[in-house]
Amino acid sequence: MGKNVKVGLVQNTCTANKAENLQKAIESIRVAASKGAQIICLQELFTSLYFCDVEDYANFDLAESIPGPSTDALSAVAKELGVVIIASLFEKRAQGLYHNTTAILDADGSYLGKYRKMHIPDDPAFYEKFYFTPGDLGYKVFQTKFAKIGVLICWDQWYPEASRITALMGAEILFYPTAIGWATDQDEETNKDQYNAWQTIQRSHAVANGVPVVSVNRVGFEQDGAMKFWGGSFATNAQGKLLYLASHDNEEIKVVDLDLSESDFFRKHWPFLRDRRIDSYQPITKRFIDEE
């Protein structure tokens, strides 16, 4: 018999009002739950605009402790609705120490723990190194009521090492809360190429590891119209097949049915884990393989 889990993807726009964004997320969780969702993933840094477009010390005021006010509010909703919530937040760990962190709340409202983003970008309009200390908790899996899940965050998407390790830890689903978009002065071909690369690398994680991947992105114009967050949230099965693909323009709340028993089928027929040559992988720990 299959093991089916219904996952909810919440692709929203955000405003500068943190309380409004949290309330909107809660309302979206309720909608997803009403559609049968059991595990609901919110987009990266959903309580604010994507503030990393500038290096501004005032933006540190957006951070909060984890557990803290947002997780307390979401915990109550998780318990009321009997759903798991994946909540990406700006964590204030200590004075002057901040992380890009996702908290996991189980279906009984309990706080299962957090994952701190390991790979931190620094690009024009994505100045995350100014705000975030790289994660120091390692890669994480969380045994929720409905499935053992792995959570990675946005820039982690480009690193097969992160998805592989998380899958090897027993993750049955990989979730990626994300905030990525296009500069509005970019040409359409570049936009298409960037989105396709982003989707392809994540679908490859599903193929290589034999687990479903769920990627949830924000949508809408921010940075005074200079950035269009491209939405395009999606879910795959354990062979990388698209089960759902969101638009680039609209808010969407979607529930997707994942059959977790497919992982066993695909791993038996495409036995990538069996054929891994772990005895040969030591060079991967080098920054670059120069002359020996």
C-alpha cells in the first residue's frame, strides 16, 4: 500500500507590515488545511519584504528569536488544524548574531526544531552575507506526524551535496522555502534561462535521491518595482516528474498528493544509492582540486 501525504504550497506576495504578513500566512495555512493539506510550507522570510536587496542596519529589527512570537502564533494554528507548518524566519540568535532559519511545527503544535541556512549568497540585490551567519546546525531532518522531512533554504538549492546528505539522513520529502526573482530590466530569454536552471537543479535532487521535492517561492514586485519575484513554485514526485507548477504572476495556494512509497520503487529500479562509490568521494571536501 502507498504512503500518501498531502503537502500545501503557499506562494504569496508580501508587504512592509510584518503583522499583516504573518496574518496572511495564517489565513493561507487555513485555506491549505481546508483543502486537505497535512504539511504546509511557507516561502522564505514570509513575514517581510525581501530586505536583503540593501545593506541597511535598520532591517535587523525584523529579526526575532526562534522559538519566539511567530512560532508561538503558528504553533497554535498547527495544533488547531492538525497540520505541520514549515516557517522560514529571520532569527536573532544573540545580540549581533543572526541566521536565516526555518522552524518546524508538528501537527500537535510542538516545536520540532530549526534548520539554519548553510549556503549564504552575496549578489547584487541579494546581500545576505550582510545579515546572516552561515548555519552551524548541519543538515537536518524532522520526524513529523505525517513524514520525515528535510528542509533546506533557497541558495541551498544549488548544492547537490546538501540534498544528498539530507536524503541520506532519511528525509522522505525535501522542502525548499525560497525567495528568488528577476531584475525587471532583464530580457525575457535571460529570465527563462534562469528559471529553467533553478527548476532543473531541484528536480535533479529528486531524481538523484529518489525523493519528492517541494519548492515554495514568493511572487510579486518588490524593491520599488526593480525585482519581480518569479513564483513558479512546484512539487515533484520521487523521479523528478512535475506534479504541480505555479504561475510567475499570481498568489497560489495548492495542495499536492505525494505517494512516498514511490521512493522504494524508483530506488530499486534506478539504484543510485546502491552504486555510490563512497570510497572515492574524499576529494569533494576540497575547495578545488589543484595539482596534488
